[in-house]
Amino acid sequence: MPNAREFAVSALHQILQKGKRPKDVFEGLDMPLDDRDRAFMMEIVYGVLRHSITIDWVLSSLLRKPSALSSRTINNLKASAYQILYMRVPEWAAVNEAVEMEKDKGKPAVVNAVLRNMLRNIDQIRARLTSLSEGKGPEYISLVTSHPQWLIRRYMERFGEKEAVELAEANNRIPPLTLRVNTLRTKRPHVINRLNEADIQGVPTTYSPDGIKLSGFRIYKELSSFKGDVIAQDEASQLITYLLDPQPGERILDASAAPGGKTTHIAQLMLDNGEITAVDRDEERLKRLRNNVSTLGLSSIKIVHADIADYTPEYRFDRILLDAPCSALGVIRRNPDVKYKHNEKDLIAFKTRQISMLRKVSGLLKSGGILVYSVCSTEPEEGEDVIKEFLKDSEDFYIIETSPHPVREFMRNGFLRTYPHRDDMDGFFGVRLGRKN
């Protein structure tokens, strides 16, 4: 029966070679692992993804002909290198398990030689990495923080070198599991008390009135006894719903709704009184939305399987949320694989699609209504630049400068921005647009 390490190598193959999302891979793997082994497996996978550039640099100095090795062997080496460099795993165990995996159809002698060589030179490797971390310029920061150079250059241009490093390092830290309390069923203090009774440390989020941040606890599925009372949702994502400020009795459109964190939060803030039309074209993600709606016991949400570009409702809406598809460069700490999926040109492609979606949904808003545009991206092409371009030929729309209390701390010139290194939240952009009467 495959062990945790073999599952980790298999998952890395599907993510790195086949381009699948880590969450989808984990859900698709048939893993008869206990909680401890599952956590160990996920630590290896996410660790390799977070530090992939650094690990590749270390291995490149030890491998003579990497092209002669299968992807399985390469991923096996990456998993071992991560354990040796970043985990408190006995060195002999990391080597022996890697070699054992290769005995069937792999390269046990090569893997053994590479890892033994790495251990013999580990002090020099660490010293070299320390030296590189003191270097100036994007190439050094890229190597030691495992971020592509093009992204580091952008960070440096906007924030300067010191803060660019801080943001990259924050992206590499394991984020806290943050919950949103279903206040239609329970209260935040009551949930915190229940968590503490279960030896899970939870504290109120600083800005969202509905959030709880957990310390040292990362697996949401283990909170089955809290089913219906909480949902996993980062604090920054919760703030986007407060930016929308939905009111009971309104008709609201969530134009890119699945998997439903913001949709169900809208229903919660409306006291489940009104009509929310949740549109999404991805049937698999809609399954998660339906499950979340059912679990939280909500009745005000109407789910529509459609592409928003082709959707024609019977009426216009009081408020619209467009949480647009984006690069997801604001959630690297939760999805480290996105660092390697995009390049700078992709941001322009995202921007073009986002402007198109915004123009479409803006026509579905009532006069006097409010539209919130948001993305989980740190990059201005997908945020401020989209809004500036949209407003050029949308004279009946304007930026609403005022904002509800929970989000005021993050508003600058009508734009909401959160960052992992400044706020210990995901990186989000949001803006409130009004339509003139």
C-alpha cells in the first residue's frame, strides 16, 4: 500500500507536470492515510511548491544529467531535498525512503548518490544560500524566496527591495486557517469557546466581525462537529462582502459565485432575507457552492449554471458582486503553485477579460445601485487599471469614496487593498462603484 511519501510524489507529478490544482489533486487521490500521515504528505507537497526554485538550484549542482531522469525520480529528489533543507526529519530517513521508492522502476543508485552528496555538502549549501540572501537584485531575491524574477521585479518597483522581500517571504509562510462564523445559527464567542474546549486555539479576526483565526490548526475537514456553524474563508475575502454591504430584501447578483464563500456571506449579512442570484459556468465548482448553501442552511440563494457573458436576467439588481477570475497572485501563500503558472503577459490577458466581464455585469445594475469589483491579486493590471479603463467609457458609473466600517482601514482613494506581509491576510483588491440615477 502506498505510503505518505509516495502519495506526495504522485501529487507533485500531477501538479508540476500536468498543471492540476493542489486542492483538486488531493480530493482526487484515494488516500487511506490517517490524519498524521495526510498532514505529512501535504507538508511535503506544499513545501516543495513553496520552495521549488531554491530546491531546483540546489539539485542542479548535484545532478549531472537531470534530463535522463523520469519526472517521478525528479519529484522524489525534490521531496527529499525539501525534507533535508526545511523539515526536522532525520537525514537517514529522508534518504532511505527516497531510495526505497526507486527500487521498483526508478534509479535507486542515482538517488542515493545525489542525496548522500547533498548531505556531505549541506553546510556549504546552507552557507551559499545565506550569502545569496544578502545579495541585491531580483535574481538573488528570486532564488532564495522561490519567486519568479518577473514577479520580484514588480514587487521591487512598487514597494522597494526591503518590502519586496517581506512580501515574498510572507507568501512562503503557512497561512492560518481562518473561519467565518454563520451568525444566522450561532455567535462568534460561542464558537471560540467550543474551539478552546476542543484544544483548538481560536481568536477573533481583527477587522471582520464574523471571522476566527486558528493557531496551529490547518485541516478544515477535521472540524466536522462545527458543520453548518462555520465555513473556511480568509479575512480579506470576508471584507469584500462588507464592501458590498448587502441589505435585507434586496436583489443581488453574484456574477462569479462558486465555490460560494462570498455568496453565502452575502446571504448571512442579508439575514437570508432577499434574493441572491449566484451565477457560475463551472459545474464542478457549483457542486461545492450547492453543498455550502445546504450545509449553512440558506434559502435566499438561487443558483444559475451559466456563463455570465450570456446571462440575461428578468430584472436589474440592487447590488452586484463581480469577484472576477484572475491570476490569484494574492493567494500564493495558500496556492504556491500559482507562482509558476503565469508570466507578465498573462496579466494583460486577465485584464482584458476582467474589463469585458465588468462591462457586461454593469449593464445588469439598477440606477442608484452598487457594484463591487474584486480580485484576489496584488497586481494593479487586474485592479486599479481595470477600473480606470472601465470608467473611461462608463460615464454613468463612479467610485464611491465612502465605505462601511470594517473595511475603512484598507481604503485608499476608493480602492481596497490587503497584503499578506502587511495584514496577515490574502492579497485582495476591491472597489465600490455606484450607478448614477
